[in-house]
Amino acid sequence: MSRRLEEMRRNPRGDWRIEDVSALCREFGVLCEPARGGGSHYKVAHPRMAEKLTMPFKRPIKAVYIRQLVAFIDKLRAPP
């Protein structure tokens, strides 16, 4: 179990940065890349998931986005 994932689950209102989101995505093999057009949001996706998330770069990242990311990772880890 990922320590960072559990911390995000317990405290989605924490002072989370895009670096934390990116590190969590790397742990689970999830793509997390900046917008190609120079936008202020990152794209979070995985080949097995039809759903895609957008995460703002602005710090701190709001709790709603962290909850969405945790749910995304949970769905990815669930057995098919």
C-alpha cells in the first residue's frame, strides 16, 4: 500500500502539490503530464481506464481533485 495514497485519502485538504500528484501517479504507472498547449492543468490517464482527470497546477490543489485522484487509483487497483 502506498503511504502517499493513504495520506491523500486521510487528508485530501492537505497542502498537496502537483509534484505529489505526479509522484503518486508514477507509483501506479499512471500518466501525469502537463497540457500541451501551455495550460494550467495536468492530464491524468491510464490505458486501462476510459476516464481521464485534469489536475490544476495551482497550489494547494483543492480537496475535490485529490478525492478524484484517490478514487481513480482505487478503480485502477480493483480486480477486473
